[in-house]
Amino acid sequence: MMRNLIAAVDLGSNSFRLQVGRIVNDQIYPLDGLKESVRLAAGLSPEKKLDLESQQRGVTALQRFHERLHDFDAGAVRAVATNTLRVAKNAPEFLIRAEAALGFPIEVIAGREEARLIYVGVAHTLPDPHKQQLVVDIGGGSTEFVIGKSFEPILLESRYMGCVGYSLRFFPEGKVDKRSLKDAELAARRELQTIVGAYREVGWEEAVGSSGSAKALTEILEQNGFSHSGITRDGLERFRAELLRAGRIDALDLAGLKGDRLPVILGGFAIMSAIFKEFDIERMVFSEGALRLGVLYDLLGRYHHHDLRDATVSAFVRRYNVDLRQAQQVADTACYLLEQLEPAMADPEHPDRRFLRWAAMLHEIGISVAHSSYHKHSAYIVANADMPGFSRMDQGRLSRLVLSHRGKLERVASIDPVSVDWLLIACLRLAVVIHRARDARGVPPITMQREGRGFSVNTAAGWLQKLPLTAAALDEEQRQWMALGRGLYIRSLGGRNAAA
């Protein structure tokens, strides 16, 4: 990793941010940061499509980030996208342009994963992270809520309400009156009612706000004497009086109100006011820790081989009562075959090999739902469950691998013909076939290599004759690959060849 530098890119609904940090003794020291006010959520149409103007603002910002990151190693940069790109129907098209501009892959993360990363960032900035904290992060398109203690989240939630969306919806052209404030706060309180009971039951010792809206409100309240420290209930009420007196946000003359926050401060205020009322908060402190810092610490964990995704897969194996011996046996054989196809993937830390092992460990979790079509249940769980550490794209890829481990290959025929995932699928399917008997036969006496657009498998002489069930399953496997226009050739060394 170049010069022990790592970088996080946060494609938020209001701003795009870049944070560069240096690793020193397992700690991250921020070196450089860039912020671009993109207001991506403002370009989201009622049909949930991003307009061309907002897309171009995003691409231009990422091109600037690229200049700072162009000499970074691929593994030293992690870029994540949040709510607007979770909901935009044309997000895939935008992401193609965005990744080309940035020069690095971009992950769209789920709401609870965003909340987890926010908490990781905040916890590393708190003077006493061992207190039980309520962390609130009002973003441009969503608001995340976490209760955590000692760097571990206890409750995680994300709600589809943000300062950009609420400002556009309830305060068009920056106008504000009692009715619009009441409507905005009631809408936010309705979103909160489904979670507030559970959060109050768990409880917290301190409330913490992070990111732009909390920072802006803190600065306004403190610099105008509405609060001596942080955000307070009384301070919010004094700010409310000033808003109603002005009638328009651009007529407000208050210290601490910065130009880039003007278009979104009303929505942020309404959401924060609703949070104070529903959670019965008297005071909230501000933390500079945010999503981008959490991404950096998560990246640091992967750098030191403490990848949360491994822990998540292990937790799923336990939760769904997976036959651990069988899963490990399939995983070992699949990885053994993969390193024959691609020697570089013999490295246990190779990203593609790791996906193959995760898929093998999880391929039978659907049996807990029903044995019939269990691979479909497995794929559904992997695609839709909260999986800490995995982005939505990670889960989508993992789900496709799991779905393809048995049955009709035509279900995944849309995968790019040159994608490395075809190698992973071939190895996983063969490993599942070979270990169908669920005995302890271990890694089999076979070799595998590419042959044209397909694969060839060489078995020890007489090996398949002793395993008629496996031989029959391999015959069916050959037909599946033939249907896709790819060959699978089974050859017995010293014996008769079988081909399709």
C-alpha cells in the first residue's frame, strides 16, 4: 500500500467528499480532504431518475478527486455511494460514468451498512467510546440512527428522509412558515415512530450528531448564543423563532450559516427538531467522525486482514445452521480448482478467490427455508439480508454465484461472457457435484484447465467408475454448459474421454 496512505470517497446525496489518511500504528491520521457540493438528490425526479445536470455535477467532482488519487494503489481506495444512488433507477448508467471519472470502483451500500460505517467513524473520534451512544447522521437523502458502545453497534437503522429531499418537498424556494415547518416535522416524526420504542428501550448515555446538518446546526446555535455547547432543545426553539421571523432562508442573517448549507438547512432543521421530540433529547454533541472516516477504518481492517465480511459470513453459517464440514469441503475443492485455472488466485487474499470461498460457505443457507429449490432461497437471503461489510454490489455478485451453484445455468446467462465469475461458477458447481455424497472424501484427484470458451477436467484412471452418482451428475453438468455454448470436457487419464 503506497506510503501507508488510504483514501475514502463518500458519494453522498448532498456532497461528495474525499478523505485521505495515513496509517500510523493502526491509527488513521487525516491528511487531506476535499468536498464538492453536488446536491445529487436535488436531481432526482418523481420517477426516481437522476437528471443530466446532477449527473454531470457528480462526474465533474469525481474527476477532481481522481487528480488527487491517480497514483494510489487499487486496494488503498474505497468509494461508497449512499441513499440517492440506492433509489435512483438509472444509477447503473451513472455509475459507469462515475467510475470512469474517479478511476476506482464505487460500491452502493445499504442503509444499515451506511449506519454501521458512520458509527465506526464517530466512535473513533469520541473522548469516551465506552459510553453507550446514540449517533444520528442526517444526510442529504437519508438519516441513520445507531446505538453503540465500545466501537460495536447495538442497533442500526436508516430512514428515507434527508435534508435535500425535505428542503425541496416542504420549503420550495426557501420559504418557511409555521405550516411548512409543522408538516415537515410531522412527516419526520411518522418515519421515527416505528423505531423510537426499541431505541428508548435499549437507551443511551449521550446523543451525538455527525455530518453536515449536525455541524451546521451546532455552529449556528453556538455562534449566535442560542446554545453554549452543541445542539440543545432550547437552542433549536430559538433558531425556529428566527426562521419564522425571516420567512425566507435567504433573508436570515445569522452567524455560522454558510452559503453551501442555505439550500438544505431548513430540511435538516425540521428533521433534527423531530428527532429531539421523538427521542426526548435535551442535548446533542457534534462529532467530526462521519461515513468517510468509518470507511477508512473499515479499509484499515481489510488491510490488516481483519475483514468484517469474514465475520459476517461466519455469523450467517451459524445463524442458518449450515453443515460446516460440507461447506468447508466444497470451499476447499472449489478454491483448489480455481488456482489451477488462474495461478494468481492461489493467494488466499485474492478478491475473487475470497468471493468464491464466501459463496461456497453460504450456498446451502437456503435449506433452512426449504430443501426444494434451496439454491433460490440461498440467493434471495444473500441478496436481501443485512450483511455488515458487504456493499449491495458485493451482495448481488455473491447472490449470483450462490444461485448458479446448481440447476440451470441459463439463470445467470446475462453475466458478461468474459467475466471472471464464469471461472468461479465452474469451480463451485464442480465442487458441489463432487461432494454431493456429503462424505469426507476431501479434495478429489482431478485437475482442471481452460479449453476454448469452456473447461476440461482430468480425473484419475478409474476414479469415476467407483462413483456412479458423481459420474451421472457430471453428465448433466456437461449438458448445462453445452446449452450456453461452452464446453465441459471430462477426461479419465488412461481411459475413455467424455466430451460435450
